[in-house]
Amino acid sequence: MPVHQSALLTDPKTRAVLREGQVLASDPSAKEATVRWSDGVEDVVTPGKNRVVVVATGGLRYLQWINGTTPAEAYAGDPVAAVVGAVLDMAGGEGTVHELTKRLMGVPEDELRDLLVNRRDELNGAGLAVTSKRVRLKTEVLEKAAEQPAGISSPEGLPAADAPSSNVEFEVDTGGQPDAALPTAPSEAETEPSKARSATDGVAEPVRDDGPDTDREPTPENAAEAATPGREPQPGATPTNVDKAAERPISPIRRLTEIAAIADLEARRPLAVSLAADRDPVMRFLAGALTDNVPAAVVKELAGKPLATIDQMSGVSAKVVATAASAVSSNDLAAMLLLVASTSEAPKGVTGRSRDALEYLVRQVAAELRSAAGRRHERALSLFVSRSAPLLSRVSAEALIELLGAFTSTTVRTHGEQVLAAIVQALQTSDRIDVSEKGLRELGKQAALMPLAESPARQALLGRLWLLKPAEAGLARWWSEVGADDVVAVTDGALLRALAEPTIAAHVAPKVRVAVDDAQTRRRLLTLLASPPEVAAMVDPERVGQAFARIASADKVFAAWRAVFTGAADRAAAESRITALSQERDTAARRLESALKEAAALQSNLERAHRQIDAMREADRASHGANERQLQIDAMRSVARIAALAVEEVGAGDPKRARDRITALVRRSGLETVGEIGAVVTYDPTLHDSIERGVEPGTEVSVRQPGYTWTHGGERVVLARATVETLHV
């Protein structure tokens, strides 16, 4: 086992870096290596439970697999590098082709064997010894790599373009000590800046010093360290420990964070310049961004870096990204990609200016894709979309549409789904669509390139558009490319409800009907019949029946099945009809019986009502007779009183007294006199009775005998009209 540059102890689950150290020596026969960790403790790497990654200078790019890229993706990008990296990961640096296939998960074994045969020269040049059954890493190549100091170009036999780190995995024997008890070292404290860093070391902590180190000459490397305050002794720390902590170099990420916190550009620039000499290209890029100076050579160098290099950005704080984004003056896609990817580990921290920076970066990526050089960034774009997915939801829908609009038709099919999903998520956070008319046109154009049946994001977009802006959703541009096969596969609930709307159904229904009319095979027809109810409602039953008959005429199997189902359907229909008629008969009989009972009850009620009416009539007649008799008695009593009074007064021989007493009796009885004897009045047929015929109303007449009226309940009743005669001249 050759001696390698450094070692990383990683968490078995999260793969976060727990410790870093230097490989001092190794024993190939025992497969062991002695490692001195950054805290000074030495361990022997042996089979155990904790994972150790030994990073080799001059190796290839297998380190990127640890940081998120799958083996199949690494193989698709660079097959030779992936094979070399897989062999590096094998125990002893060798193994069978079958074992190699297991490590390259997702790559067919036949394809891998063809690679080993057809590109054997390239594999040999990369340091592999290949036979028909086994693959072995050349020990002498790795020994040369181990002797190479850090930062020097690749040794002979290794491609110079593949300089980023590779790894071999070991297990560390901790003597039964649990993972949590292992002392951890500060991130990047003892390692090369180009090694993979922990995702948790991006939090800036103030680093203090008691004063500048007068024994050291000021250099660009220690300028930032000299400019920062020193560390203060911790409670309980010994002087020796304090001295060791003061001598420990500050990580570039921490230095970068501290420099970014300085608001004054003039005060920040000399400190950032000290990082520009760092060997890590990411640090050099960000240092240039912080000084408002991004060299084109650095950007070009970053454009070809693997994911392992980009992952080194995971520890940079959102504030650093915002500062760098506001200062960057280049539209190069790779530079923007690094800035966006740097915050992908902690999207919750993207607020305020950082969010504006992300918006700015997304629009700059869109502008770069529209440029003449945009087609060269297909690989970088793929990485951009996959790494920045957690952050795209924090960008406005308008900016995301601008990015999607810059995609070519090929790019839309490969990367458009993730961006479109982010657009839908942005629209779901609002109760209205704040997108310009131009943006909606661009969105409809690009979304049409993604088949509706294969794009859940496009289905969700159309459903959301119908909910928030139904008039826009009814336009033809959203449905021009939607066919019958698309709507058959729709699962989005809002989109299904939208398809039931007449304005939208008008765009889709003709295509569904044509598809049913054109169906020539039973498989095609059954696929269409599996449509959701909202789609099935677009086709009338006659068309379906014609399609059944057409296919049955040319397909004997379908005809036989149709006959079976048709016969069964006919029998089922007849039985159902008989059952329905029986139910109707029983229902009618029950209704008739109920009606007869109701009629009998009505007849009984009618007879009882007639009896009540007859009784009421008898009672009324009896009451009327009694009232009439009482009235007659009352009238006779009055007449008797008047007669007795008249006889009495006539016997007395005093007519005037008799008249006065009779008049008084009449008044007490409630009667009113009509006219006085001898009085001249105007003839009124309702009050007067003339002894002569032909007297016209209004004629002056003389009263010969008074009449009487009676008022009861507001009604005036004439009991006796006054007798009158015309005046004789």
C-alpha cells in the first residue's frame, strides 16, 4: 500500500468529515497505515467500524462520489476516471470485473467489459493493469504519486487534467471507543485547501491572538491572520494547549468569512489579496470576488472542476455569497454556479441581501445561456440545476421563467422539469400570478416542450394557472401541444377539474374524439378508455360504439371478447329490466293500496263533515227562529206601550199631551222622527211616501204623518217613511 498525502475520518451516515490527518507510513502486506491526526494523536488504520478516506495527491476524481454524485453519473461523465476511482476504493487496489461492476452501481457489466477491452490503452496510461478477469492499480504509479509534494503537477502515467484528489477507503480501529468520543479537529486546519471540507465548518468564529508573531516574516499567506485579533485562553486550558492553538493555521474558509464581514472595501481588499495566492481555485475565485476582481483565468479554471471542488463551497456562509455576488463582474456560468451551490447546504440562511444575490445569479445564468457561448455550458447547467434545487424556490417566478426561457429544446427536456417545479412552488406561495404577459408567453412556449404525460410539474402548472388565472388558462397556447395521450395520463386534481371547463375542453376534446375515431387496435382503444371521467365525458357513446365495431371487424380476439361482453351485457340488461319492472309493479301495488286507504278515510271525513253541517243548519234555524220570535215580542211590546198610552190620553181628552208623551216614548226607544206634521220638505223617495203618484225627487212636499228611522251598529234603518203630499197653490 503506497504512502498517500492525507486522511479524512468521515461519519458513516452523513459522511461529514470528523477528523483530518497526515499518513505517515503504510504496510501493504497488512493493509495498514499510520495516521497522525491534526490534534497530534496517531492511529493505525485497520479493519474496524469507522470509515477513513485516504486521499492521494495526483489521483483521480472518485472523491466526488462521497459528496453526492452517483457512480453511474461519474461513469457517464468520465468512464476512465470512474474505473480508476473504483479500483482505488477496492481493498488492496485490485479486484474482479464483477466487483468493479458492483462499485459502479448502475453501469451494465457488458458495457464495462467493452470499455476494458476497447480502451485498455487509456486505462493502462491512467495506471491500471487490466486482464480479462481482474483489474489492478499499478503500485509504482501510486508510489510516484505519494512521493510528489502537494501542488506539483501529476506524475508520469497519470493524466494532468485529472489532478483533483482520489481516495482509497480504510477502516480505523478505535479500540472500542464510540464515534462521539473521538476528538474532532477544526475543519481545514491541517489539510490542503483542495481537500474535501466538512459542510459544518462555514460558521465564522472570532479568532484572537495576543499580538503579531514577531518571529515570522509577513507574507501574503499570514497577512489575514496577522490582521485578526488573537485567541483568548479557554478556562482550564494549559499554556501548552494555548500555544498549540495559537500556532494552528486558520482555515481559508474561516479567513474568507472574516474578511467578508469587513464592510469597508478598501480595508477588505489587502486581506482578500492574501487569499488570492491560495492553491485552492475556489478560494482564489472568492478572494477575487471580494476584491471586485475575478480573473478570467481563474473562472476558466473553475469551469472544468469536478463536484468535489464545488463541494468545498458548502461551508461558506450566506453573507460571503451575497458579498461575492454583488461584486462579481463576470457572467461566466461556472462562477455563478459556484456561488449558488455554496449555500445549498443551508437554504434557510438565505435571506435579505443573500436572496437578492440569488435572484441576481439566476438572471445572470439565464443571460449567459442566451449568449453565443451558452451551448458550451451543458454540463455546468446540469450541475447548477441539481445543486441549486433547494434554493430555486426562494427565487421569484419571473426570474425562474427567464432562466427556463434561456434553455434550448434539448436542455428543457433534460433539466426543465426541476426549474418548472420551482416555478410552480413559487406560484403556490401566492394567491395571484405576478408574472408579466411576456413571461407567461415564454413559460407557455417552454412548457409545451415537456410532454404533459411525463411532466408532473407541467400538470401542476396548468392546474395552478386555472385556479389563479382561469382566463389565461383558457388560451390556446397552453393546450396547442396537448394530445389525447397527455390528458389520459393526467393525475393532478386541479388540472382534471380544469379539463371539465368548457373553454379548456374545447381545446382538448376534438383531439380526444379524433384519437377514438383513429383507434385501430384493442390496446389503443382500451388505453383511451382508461381516461379519467373528465376526459371520458368529452367523447359521446356513439363514437365509442363505432370504435368497438370497427376494431372487432378486423380483430377476431377482440370480436370474441366483445361478443362475450355484449351477450353478458344484454342478459344483464334484460335481467335488470325485469327486476326494475317487478320493483315498479310492487311499488304501484303499494301505492294503490295506500290510495284506497286514503280514499276511505276521505269518505269517512266527508260524511262526518256533512253531519256537522246539518247539525249546524238545525242549530242556526233554531237560533234564527228564537231570535225572530224575540224581535216580534220586542216590537209588540213597543206597540202595546204606544197603544196603552194613546188610549189613556184619548180618554183624557188632551191630544197634545198624548202626542208629546208618544214622541218621548219613541225617542227613548232609540227611534228618530222623519219630518214634523205640516213641515215642508224636499221629496226623498227613501224617506218619504207620497200619497200622490208621479212626484219627482226634489219636489217640495208637506208632511202629513211623520216617519221613523233606527240606527244600529253605524247603520241607519228606515222603519217607516213619512207620508207627504204636494203643495196645492
